[in-house]
Amino acid sequence: MGEKLVIAFPGTGFTTKETLFQECFSAFQSKGYQVIQLDFSMIPFKEIETIPEAVEAANRQVISQLKNISLEKYEDIVFLSKSLGTVCAGWLEGQWGCRPRQLYLTPIRETLEYIRTDSRVIALVLGDKDRLMSVEELEAFCVPRGLRMVTFAGVGHSLKDDEDPDRTQSIAEQVAALC
């Protein structure tokens, strides 16, 4: 049996150290996946004015951090991505010409252009108070394509309930169940 790999793409202010990512890592590791956590901390996102510029900077880091990865040895590859990282994950699927399974956490509008008809999407996850994309907008994209969409009521782009840490933990566990 071949090896299995998860590559985690963080957001601009949402690192792979967050509980949401950690719960997902645990779920994948329990199934024998190796996890690679990309790091965007060296990118000065606060100084970058546009999303295309931020994506370009992040994609340079993706290529740099993954340059020694040999895809051939993996029987299953999953891209686990959050926010700006969802754009990078979609972009990398096209660049590498591979067919990873994609779990998009709080995708942004720019992500949608990278999801092809043959993309293997586990789910797109969104809070119904997300400021970057509405549930209706994501639903209009997902439904005609038969893509699984998971939404959480009362939370925004971070998928956290600032008033209820237990609920935040519960959301993280429900997302990890998709892994």
C-alpha cells in the first residue's frame, strides 16, 4: 500500500497551529497520513494591498516549501486549505497536474475559478456570517456542480464562536469528521 499525504495551506492570519487544523491533522494521522504544514508567516500580508498580490506571494512560498516533494510515492494526496490557502491549493492542483482530494475551509471568491469539473472536492466549509463569501454565493456554485457544502450557523470566516469555546471545539471536531 502506498503512502498518504496531507498538505495544509494556512490563511493569512490563520496558521496551521489553530485548533481547526490540529483536529484535522489528528484525524488524518490516525488514518496513516503524513502531514506537511505550509508556513506563510514570513509573508508581510499587512503590507500587501490586493488579493492577487497576496496569492502570488503565498504561491511562491508554496513552491519553495514543496520543491522536494515527490508525488509518485503517494497513493492519496489531500490538500487541506483555509481562506487564502484555498486559492493556493486550487492553483497548485493545476500547476502540478495532480488530482488531490480538496477540503476547502472558508474558501474565498478567487478559489472558485480553480475548482474544475474533475476536481475531487471533499467539501467546501463556510460560516454563515463569513464576510468574504455568502452562503448563497457558495451554494450557487456548489449545487449545480454537485459539490458538498457544509455550513455552520452563527460563525464567521474563522469558524470560531468567540462567545463559546466549546462550540468552537465542536465545529473543529465536525470539520475533522470530514477528513
